[in-house]
Amino acid sequence: MEISGYNFPEELFYDPEHYWVRVEGDELVMGMDDFAQKLAGDIVFVQLPDEGKKLKKGKKLAKVESGKWLGKILSPVNGELIAVNEELEISPELINQDCYGAGWMYRLKAKDLSELDDLLHGAEAITPWVEAEIAKHATEG
Amino acid sequence: MLDTMHLYRLGRVSWQESQLAYHALAHLGREGLVLCSPERPYVSVGYSQDPAQELDLAYCAEAGLPVFRREVGGGAVYLDRHQLFWQVVLKRNHPLVSLNRQRFYNRLLAPVVAAYQDLGAPARVAPVNDVAVGGRRIAGTGAGEIGDSVAFVGNLMRRFDCAAMARVLRAPDEAFRRCFHGHMESQLTSLRRELGAKREAALDDEALYDCLAARFAEVLGPLEKRTVDDELRSAMERLGRRLLSPEWTYRRRKPRPHRKVKVRAGLFLHHWKGQSPEGHLEAQFTSQDHKVVELRLQGEAVDLQRLESRLLAEFMGRDARSLQKRLSSLAARAKAA
């Protein structure tokens, strides 16, 4: 679904830090959402930690750099990192080109999938959140 | 109403302290403004950079130039005492911190721009986060989320040694280094260049710090002077053990075929290295506002000049990314063959 020019697929779960999560069987795939990648500008670096890294919900998973801003990526769940998108090592711009597809970032194994309930899901939750974020961050001032 | 912000006016400090103080504040979650300059020259690289790919490490060692990898973004930079550092540390949830990075930079660079103007240099923000005078860069900056804080750092440039900067950079050949040096000389400026050597030399570092502190107070709120206390000192020592270690500094990164070196906002020098169907190929090109403005090829192609002319005709004045794609497709064809 499109919200004021930003693409937010309705079937995905969204972390308030602007990362999306897709459920694939008992695994999770995550990446940066369209709003964040547009505001960030050219992504120049994505940290790809070792597989097997233990993840703590809300704690640092990795770092990402754009427009000379080095930001943190926080884990949306407790669990383990099981794969990274190796393509991003050479082509971090894939996030700008296709943030929900070729620009995916990490594959995770959640300790408890019910933690997804804490994320934003469904048009009723996503739309007001994105509209508030646009008002807060995307306007000039 | 903003809380009182702490001001750490450290003045001339060791090169290590000139980096560790703001890192330590950020890790401690203590907000503040640090003003300092290093007592000796050194080189700092961005968090995501591999010093072995960005710097001529043999030269740095020979010249006695230490290398520091910061927890902040941006590129490699030569630093010395003629640059007065300003380093702002805010909590991640501070009202000035926005996901809209341009807004953040505009707000936090306003004091720097005003300080340059106070001193007689008509500076302005050059998006994303440079400060420029008459189109020439006069300050580079970088930001990073450290702990639960955001650090935004940059400098007030009294003088900038372009030759030293060009020398510490890793260059595929001397032509690349000369080209980079030439761009730096023409595209960078400093207080010395803007005001003249006599006026710049007459400026006292303390007066410049006064000016910066006054202007930052307009944005950050009242500044209360602090010194390096025991908590900060021990955090710096603790962090130093990690951030000054060779394991941290010289962390390797997979080499990428395309390297881009910034001269100023919108002006980049590129180097691409790979295989073409006819053998090894290297391309050096300059982009200005994303458009190719210079291109030079080297390599083993039988008719290198013809290939260069063809690429020039096709890509001169066009998007640099399309040239990159063409070079990547040459490499893909070579791989397939």
C-alpha cells in the first residue's frame, strides 16, 4: 500500500525504527522500510555480522551508513542471526533500489514468534504510524 | 526549554584524547560539546572504512602518522592542530535528533556557519553536511550513533594541508593522487585562504573557541563549563584499549571494485578496477553532481584509446552510475567468457 508516496506492503510487520519483518516459515527476513531508505539517501555501508550472533530485542544488531550518518540497526526480536545478504557488502545501494526485495538485510530465527505482536501490522496500525512519522520527520523545518 | 549542556573546552590535547573524549561521553550517555585540537597530526578514517584500502599505510608509518578509526561515518581525513574540532554529543532521543538527517545537519551546522560568518568568511551549509564558502568546502563533518547517543563532529578550519591529505590517501597511481590533490587545492578553502595569512595568524584559538561556544549555545541552550572528571577519564582509558588497538583500527573489509573519494559535496573521484573481456581494466573518473566530467582508462585492452573514446562519447555529462553499470557489465562479460 502507498502512503503519501511511501511504499508499505501491508503483509509485512514494521518496527518503529523503520525496519520491516517478513515471516517465512519459522524464520524472519528483515530490511529497511521505504520511508527510512528515502530519508537516508544513498546507503554506502551495511554491517554484516557473523551468522549465529545472538540477538536481543531492541539491542544493536548491526550498523548502517548513509549520507555520512552511521546509524544503528536494532533487533526486532530475541533470537539468532542465521543469514545475511552478502550482496550488500559490495552493493549496499540495493537497499535504495529495492528495499523489500534484493535489498533485504538479515534472516533471523526468533525465540518466540509471538514477539511479532509488538510490531506494527495491518493497514489500521501502519497508516496512522506512517502519517505521524511523515509529519514528524519528512517535512521541512 | 533545553537542559543545561556541558562544555568541555579542552584546547590542545593529545591526538588520542581529541577522539576519545567525545566517544567516551557518547558511551556514557552524557550530553555535551567538546572543543579541542590535536597536538600532533594524525589520520582518521570512518567506521565503515578499511584503512588498508583507503590509506597509504606504509607512508603513514614512515611519516609517524597514527591512524584512528572512529565510530562515526564519513571518509578518511588528515587532521592537525590547524583544525579546531567541535564535537556535539546528544542523546538519541534529544529533540534536535531527527530521522530527517538534512534537518538535523541544517540545525547543528547553523552555529558553525554563523561562527565562520562572525570571523569574516561568508559560509553556508552545502547539503548533505558540508560547510562551504563560495562553493569551496571549509569543513567536513560526520555523525554516528554511539551507545544511546548521537555524536556529530567537525572542525573549524584555520588551514588545511591538501598536500598532506593527498599524500596519506591510497592511490592506484601518481596520476590519481595528482588529480585528487588538484581537486582539493581548487575545491577546498580555509580561514587562511578566505581572510589572508596575516588575519588568520592573528586569530587566537581561544577567541575561535569563544565564537564556536557562543554560537552553539544558541542552538544547544546554555553551556556550563566542565573539565574531564574521573568518570570521563576512566571511560576514555577503557575505550582507548579498544579503539586504539590494531584489531579495531585495521579491521579488514572485502575489497570492492569501485572506490569513491569525496573532494567536496557533489564532487567525487572514482576508481574502478576489474576485468574486461580483453583483460585487466582500470577506470578513473570524476563526477560532479552525479555527472561524469573526466574519464581515463588504463589496462590491457588491445585498443584502449578507442574504448576510452567510446565511453567518453557515451557517458561524458551523463549519470556516473550508468558508467559504473557499464563497467560492471564489462566485468560480467569477462567472467562469463
